[in-house]
Amino acid sequence: MVKAEVPPIRIRDVAALAGVSPATVSRVLNMAPSVNSADRARVLTAVKALGYRPNRLAQNLRRQKTEMIGVVVSDIDNPHFATMVRALEGAAYSLGYRVLLCNTDGQAEKQRSYLEVLAAERVLGVVLSPSNPAGDEIGALLDLRIPVVAFDRPVTDPRADAVVADNRGAAVTATKLLINAGHKHIGFLSNPDLFTVSQRLAGYEDTMAAVGLRPCSLPGYSRIEEGASATSKLLDSSEGITALIAGNNSMALGALRALHARKIKVPEEMALVAFDDPIWAAVANPPLTVLAQPIEQMAESMVDLLQERIHGNRLEPRRLVVDFELRVRESCGTAQ
Amino acid sequence: MVKAEVPPIRIRDVAALAGVSPATVSRVLNMAPSVNSADRARVLTAVKALGYRPNRLAQNLRRQKTEMIGVVVSDIDNPHFATMVRALEGAAYSLGYRVLLCNTDGQAEKQRSYLEVLAAERVLGVVLSPSNPAGDEIGALLDLRIPVVAFDRPVTDPRADAVVADNRGAAVTATKLLINAGHKHIGFLSNPDLFTVSQRLAGYEDTMAAVGLRPCSLPGYSRIEEGASATSKLLDSSEGITALIAGNNSMALGALRALHARKIKVPEEMALVAFDDPIWAAVANPPLTVLAQPIEQMAESMVDLLQERIHGNRLEPRRLVVDFELRVRESCGTAQ
DNA sequence: CTGAAAGCGCTTACAG
DNA sequence: CTGAAAGCGCTTACAG
């Protein structure tokens, strides 16, 4: 049996059934204040009777916008972004917005392409962790009056909002924690490709220099294997390193892998401090001391910033800086 | 300085500049085979000169569809879904589709609401891990000729495709692994709310029964804390349990937490096998023996299934079952 | 308060 | 091969 094609119900069908014009139906559905209550009731009845659902595509064209926000991250499979995306989705959903997810793999070209799509789709706003903070398409979005809020790293266009964590300060905290515990040879697993990690590296280097210690960092480019091999190199160097700061959670995983492979005890033989607080950090071997970002709070702030812009309540850009929180567990080897 | 409002360029602007009709511009842009090559060249020049980009919203209305696929999961922050979403995004992107991300928190109501949005937006297809496999909106989607492919768990509507892993078989493998290692008292951390976990539980129970062992499971509802408390209860019971199977990765994390808290050595005092292979599993304490799903392959299959439907190349529904892969590491305590 | 009409920016039969 | 015209399904000044 071939299924009969059911023609979708349009606003004019509802209007006909209710005995009013399509304009009136539209007004009722869009909460226009002034509609005769008898008409209103009949419209509502007709809507229900027919199971009418407005065609979003038509609404979008008419209004020249889409009730969607674009979320652009470099890797949704990284817990940092997964947690952020989840929080953003929750905040957006409760405001009636949907999330268009854009995964860039850290490629400027993919970011460009996605931002172009977001502009073409006339999303209400964009939240992005920029792979390419100076991309023209960011300006193009803003030209279209589509608000943009950056996280992790600000973008160069001064019209964009931003919410970033104090990466430098967090690294200072981590470094001091280890210095105060008596460590003199502290290594840092870095990633020159990531702005956040570079900021952390800078905080580490300055803190080391300030107390006359020699910084010693190695780049690992964020894949777990690279974190492991950077760790190995650091261990093989003549530095006599006794403590390690992992620039991000991939590096921490890599460091753990290398340390486990060599049967080096953490924290007894090697202290470790990491950034971010993915679900596994508290049950790692040993439980990881971390500097955690307030991801939920950042997500809410970003959606709020977007909301202000969407409603035209603010013209001047804002840059929020939020603090990390130190969560001392076992890996740093200090009781506190 | 107030920025001048730049009126967006429309197809008629391009047509005027190129000295042709809007229809011709449209044909050139949509690769219609037969357009005079002189006209074609002039259109392309005009497009470039004006920086014209077709208005997607108008295209969507006209075509009554959107180049988007909806992806519906219960928790993007769970590595299982994060990895799946990433793989789906990659596969979709290379086919020119975008991903509308829908996070349901496992709530039937949120699933309903999202599927309604996806229908209203006339997405090209939907991939979902169903919270509510019998939701009417799934049928509504299919009525609109929007293909649906389920994963993790099939949906009841026979017109939907599905890609599921052999959860039952994987649990049989896990249980036999432990039985062969000599364990007689094997506990299972379950979650009656999750179809996948229930399937695994069934495989475990049958395998235990088949060799005359007494199954012993405790529900934990998937939050890490609950996994931990279920583990504690199992340890406190009089069963004398020597091995544990964690029904999913949250339960595994909870089990590890409880085991660490009690200083119970894994695998010496307690063997552990888990499902899925999140990034941290290989560096957990100890590295976890797992049954891993071929997530990437599942994602590709699902996008392929969608693609066949979108192009109308297939009418009869398909259900694919894929196998887990056993990855023996240290937590099960068998050298193999 | 309400309807007729225009229009959002495209695409696509239709006619030539 | 190409253009004029209709139309996708809404919303919203405009007039009454």
C-alpha cells in the first residue's frame, strides 16, 4: 500500500476554518496583543483541530533570521568543549534557541566555511572558540549585526564580546603550588598552537623566573601520544625534573601514560598538576590536582551576552575574565 | 561613527550587472547544464564582483528543505556521544550537510520538542539515540519523508533505519573472559534506564546462568556517584565478589572511585571490565580492559544510510548490527 | 481590531 | 537556451 501524501496544513487553511484572515491567525500565534477574543478562540480551536504548525522555513525567510545560535569549537570530543557545548545547549534551549554545532578540527578553513554558513543561515548569534581569531568572516558576521562571543581566546575584531579564563593567573597558581612544595625543577608540557596553553606557559615561565628557577618546557601539540613523548623527553633530559605541569588535559593524559609506562610513581617521584577538570581527573591514577575553569558559568555568561545583543540592549563590547579554581588532589603531592 | 547599513546583495543585483535574468543567474549557480557559456561567464564575474551569496533562508523556503541533519543524543558530555557526534559531524560535513545538535538529557519531553523542531525546520535527516523509542514525532518525521536512523537502540517505527552494536554479545564475551580467568563471583553494575546497559546485563546473566553461576547485579543509574555507591553495596554484600563488569563508562568511573577509596587493588583483589573505550580508559588506574564499539564506523554507516534515503535509492528499512572489539589491558587481571 | 496586499529572495515549470 | 511569472508560507505596514 502506497502511503497517501498528506499535504501540510498552511496558515490559510486555519484561517478558512476559523473564518478569519491569515493575518489574524498570524497575529494570534505571534501573541499580538490586540485580537478580538472570540476570533482568538476560534483560531486556537482551528489550529488544534488541524494540528497546524507554522512552517519555520517561511517564518525564517520573512523574518530574515533563524532561532538558532551557532557554536563553533575545534573538537567536540575534547571534554573541555563537550562540557562547554552541553552547558551552552542547556542555556540556549531554555531561551528557545537551537544549537548549530560546528566542529573545526582547529582548521582555519573549516572555521571560515562554517562561519559563512552561519551568516548565510542568519543565525541569531555565534559562540566560538576561535581557531583563527582574525578571520574576515567574523567581521562579516558582525556586519550583518549577528553578535559574536568568543571564548578561550579573544578575537581581533573589537566589536565581538569575549569570555576568557585567567589562564596566566592559573599557571602562576600551579607553579607556586609546586615551588612552595619544594620543587626546583619543574617541567611544563606546552602546545604552541593553542592560545590558552601559551598563556599558561607564560604564567609558568614568569613565575619560575621571578624566583630564579629555570623554566623548562616542551611542546606536545595536544595529542595524547605527543604529550607522552614530550614527557619522555623531559624525563630523559638532564634537568632532574621532579614536577610536571600539563598545559591541558590531553597533555595530562599523555604525561600519565608516559609516567605509568616507566613505572614512575606520582606524586612520590614526580608531582603533576593539570588544567581543566574532566570527569576522569578525580579517578585517575593518582587523582589529579587541577586548575578548573567554571565552564557552566562561562556558558551562561556567553548566552547572556548574546541575549543582550540580540535584544539590542547593549552596543559596547564586553570582555569577561573568569578565575580558575584550584582543586588539590593527590597528584601534586602536597597535603595542604 | 555610525556604520552604514550595507544592504545585502540579491540575485536580481547580480542579474542586472550581468545583463541577464535572475532565472539565468540561478541556473548558473545551481549547475543547470544548459546555459550559454558567455552568459555563464558574465554571471560568474558579477557574482564575484558583488560578493554575492545566495540567501539560504529563501532557498530553504523555496526548496522546502534545509541542508542540515539533526543529531539527537541524551548527553553530549558523555564520551560515547561526544565521539559519535564528532564522527557524525565529520561525515556530514564532507557531504555538505550541517549538524543541528539536540541534547535531550534523556528526557522524553525534550526529545519530543527537538524532533518537532527538526520536522519544522525540514532537516534532510535525523540521527538519534532514542530516549523515547516510541515517540510519535518519529512517525511524524517519517510521514514528512524525513529519514530517521537510530543508534544504540532501535525505534519502534518500522520505517526507521538503525545501527546498533551487539551489546548482548559483548557482555557474553566480557563475562566469559572473567569466568575463564577463574572468577566465580562476578558482579554487574547496571542501569535499568538504558537500553544498551540492559542488553549487556542480559548477556551477562545468561552467560552466568549457563555455567551455573549466580548473577549479581546492582543498578546505578549512570551517574558516577551512583556507580560508586552501587559498587560499595556490591562489595558490602555477602557475595564475595572478585570481579566486576561496569555496564557503561560512567559506572566504570564510579567503580574505580569506590575501589580506590577502599584501597582495593585492581586487578589483584578485584578484576574489572568495562564497555566503550573513552580516552581515559587506557591511562586509568589500572588501564581498563574494555569492549569497544566501532564508533567511527557506526557514524559513517548512519550517514550512508541517510544519504541513500535522501537520494531515494532505498525504500526498505535496514538494521545494521556491529560487533564490539575486546581490548585487553590490565584491569581484568588476565595476561592473555 | 481586522483584512487585502505586498514582499522576504529565491527556484522552476511554462512558454517561446 | 532564456525570460516573465508564479509561488514557496509566512508577517506586517497600510488603510479602514
